[in-house]
Amino acid sequence: MLAGLEVPPAVEAERVITAVLADLRSGDHRGVVVDSPPGAGKSTLVVRAAVELAAAGEPLIVIAQTNEQVDDLIDRLARKAAELRIGRLSAADYRATDRVSGHDTVRVAAKVADLADSAVIIGTAAKWATVTDGSWPWAIVDEAYQMRSDALLRVAGRFERALFVGDPGQLDPFSTVETARWTGLTWDPMQSAVAVLLRHNPDLPVHRLPVSWRLPASAAPVISQAFYPFTGFRAGTGGADRALAFTEPGPGDRVDAAVELAASSGWALYELPARHTLRTDAEATAACAELALRVLRREGVAVSEHAPAGAPVTADRIAVGAAHRDQVAAIRAQLGEAAAGVTVDTANRLQGREYDVTIVLHPLSGRRDATAFHLESGRLCVLTSRHRHACVVVARAGIAELLDAHPSSEPVYLDVPVKFPDGWQANQAILAHLHGSAQRR
């Protein structure tokens, strides 16, 4: 593209969305797939498509993966189209959240028959799998890459055509039981719904959202190159559009240096001495907690396109992410009541969420080996792509050497598509950038 003639992010994104909606309306395909990088507006597209289909008199269902996602979509849809009748399909013991009960046009029921007058019915994939009657012209499947293929099979009879929206770089579906017996089969239930759908329907149109509205200009190229090497994207904002500053002074220690580097460059590595440790490494979990507390105590102010005058970085705008639940528990204990509003959770539960500042305990920190779980590229992608302004990674030194000493040893199966990037490559890319940021300081 010629210099000075680059298409503005909003225009580029709108072109893709227009093409998606045109494919939906054409009726030429039974399904349309939309790949989305972190923060590219998946939920916005789902809401917009639902409103347009409902306005055309086409009843539809929306299938999400968690109750949290369902309630978020209902809230966004009700705000976008105040007159739209929305049904919330739920379990019998479900208690409506404020996001649902706050809208008069939303009705909650455990049976589809009780929502017959709704233009849009929204529920989890697990709940839709219990529905045995009825069909709809349209379905929208949200976070389709996190949906197991067998879950799609159980609900496919409920709709004629569908829009599948999801992020291919995030965590794959998982199971707590042995799944090797299905490996290599085209309908392997441990593949995502989209992977199996496209293997059996290769002619379906696939669109890719090209802009991340969450990630800042300092992060979008890093995440794109590390986790989306063949389907890159760019930031929707420029380097001068966002800034993070602190109004209170700090003691000037290593913790201060890390948060200030993250505020100025978007990234920081808080590196601890190389050592093999227990999973709940006390020094590493304490560092995560102290970094979050320091951001909070120094009263950060975030300037962005949404808050040109600046908005305070309060506890609810800070998150700490880790790979394991026991690590999460250890970090929460270190934080105590002083930071009760700070989100501390695993990568699985942080998917889809957004914060101003994130602190990440690296999955490979202090380990003797590099297992498939800890090397999974989607896990690191989720942890390092939740922020709008800054991300601090806490890790013990020696991860690069660990990766070199433990190349992938997973068995290779026939007929299993190779997933790119692999965890080794993605981890090395992120580490190289973090070390580069520290050296450029």
C-alpha cells in the first residue's frame, strides 16, 4: 500500500463486517465463519448481526459458551435494540443478574416453549443441547473456537444457517478424560467446532476482523506476530492515543521500575533469579501481588480514546493472570483485603475480559520441564492480550534455556492438522520482546 494511503482502522474493519453481513443475507452458504483477534469486536459483531436478522423478521438463537457470556450479550443486545424481545434460556435454578433483570424486554425461562414470543433466544451450548424440539432459521455461535465439536453436533439440528464467531488464537477446548482414541478423526470432539466444521465444509466463507480495539499500538504487533503469524491484525489506536501515568510517587525500587517501564512502553518483564520451584512459587506470587498493589497505590490514570481527560485505574481495572488455580489462590492471599477489587484468575476464566493493566505469572516460570499444558500458545495468548495499556510479566530467569532443552515431545498423529504457531515459537517471541523492552530502557 502506498505511503499515506493506508486505510483507517475503522474503515478497514467496517469493510469486513459489511462483507460478513452480506454473506449472511445472501443465503448462498449454510454457515459463515468470522475469525477475530483479541478485542476486535466479536461481541459487537454478534449483537449487530442479531439485530439485523431480527429486524428482517428472522427468528434466531444465540449460542454462547458460558453464563457470563450469555448475560453480557443480553445486556449489550438490549441496550442496542431497546424494543427487541429477548429470551434468556437458562437452568431452572438460574438467578438473573442485574445485566439481565435490568431490561424489561428480557424474559428468563428454562423451557424454549415459554420464550416462543422472543425474537432472539440466548443460552449456553450446554443448555441448548438439552432442547429436543423446535428449529430456527438462524443461529449465531459466539466464541465458537472454545466450543467442542461434539457440542456443536448436539445443537446443529436446531438451526438451518449459522454465523460462527471466535478467536482462533485463544485456548482450545479441553477435557479431563483421556481423548487419544479420537485423535486424527475428522470429527474428533476435542477439536473446536470451527475446525471440524471447516474440515467437512471447506467451501464456507471465512472472514477475518483486521483490527484490535483493545490492544494498544505497543501490543498489537507483538501479539499478532507471536500468535497470529498468518492472519495478522493491527491496533485501532495509534501510539499517541493512549497513555498511562501515575499521580503518586513510589519508593523507586524494582517494582516501581517495572510498573514505570510498563506504563511508558506497554510491556515489562519482572525477572526473578533462575530456580526450580514449587508451582506456587512464594516469591513469584508475592511479586505478582506487589506489582498489582503498586499500580493501585500509585493511583494510575489512563488516557485513551474513551477517556481523553484520563480515567483512574481502579482495582476493577487491574487483573492478575496465572495458569493454575492454586497459583491464583496464592496470589489472592498475598493481595489480601487491600486490593479486594483486583481480578485474579486463570487464563481459562480471563478469556474475553479486558483491563487497563495486567500482571501475568508466566506459565513456565520456575519449571523443570515444558509440558504441553504449559506450552499451549493459547494460554499465553490469553494472559498477554487482556490489557488496554500495560502488561507486566513475572517470570524466573531461564525460560529460554528451558525451551531449548525441551523441544516439543508430543506424539505426531496422522490426519491431525498442524496448529500454528506452536507454543515453543510463541513463547520465544514474547520473551524476546520482553527482554528487548528491558534493554531499550
